[in-house]
Amino acid sequence: MPSGELRLQLRQGGIQEIICGDQELSKLDGILDRTYKAVLKVSTTRNSLRIDQRQWLSRVRNRCKDVACLVEVYETRIFELESKWTQQKLLVNICTHLPHLVALKSTRQLQFKRPT
């Protein structure tokens, strides 16, 4: 009987064979990889994101038995990561530009103040 680690490698090998053997899945795998790396780059919670991705791999992706299941979970995961990326990017933009917008607003209020 193989060890737990070897069983995991064998199971993942089967998933990798399915992914590499299907053109659409291969493409989705590449999109997911690029999306994950982009989110990781701007994330303020990188460790949490890494743990989340590992859990997704083991609890969701690796439980699929066929191409249809894998396509569905990949598309869902890509959407989830894109949503996180959009939120992180928006937060970074707000934090970066907010001081400038506040200063600009203060300047405009002073310039356009009506004489009494």
C-alpha cells in the first residue's frame, strides 16, 4: 500500500494527465496560474491566499473525476480570484489616491469659496 504522500502524488498525477490531455483545461490552467500570480502580487494577505489556493487544490480540484467537473471548478476559481484581484486593486488605488483627492478637494473648496 503506498504512503499517504505517494497516494496524493498519484492522485494529482491523474488530475494533471486529464488537464494536459484536454486543450480547454490546459488553457484554463494557464489562465488560473496567471490570475493567481497577479492576485498574489497585489494581495495584502499573501499567506492567507496561498493557504486558500492549496485548500482549493486539495478539496475542490483534486476531487474532480472528469473534464466537465474540472472545467466548472476552474472557471469558478478564476472568477473568485479575479474578484479578489479587483477588490485588492481597488483598495490599493483608493489608498494611493485618497490623500491626493482630499488635498484637491480642500484646494477647490478654498478657491471657490464665495465672498461674504
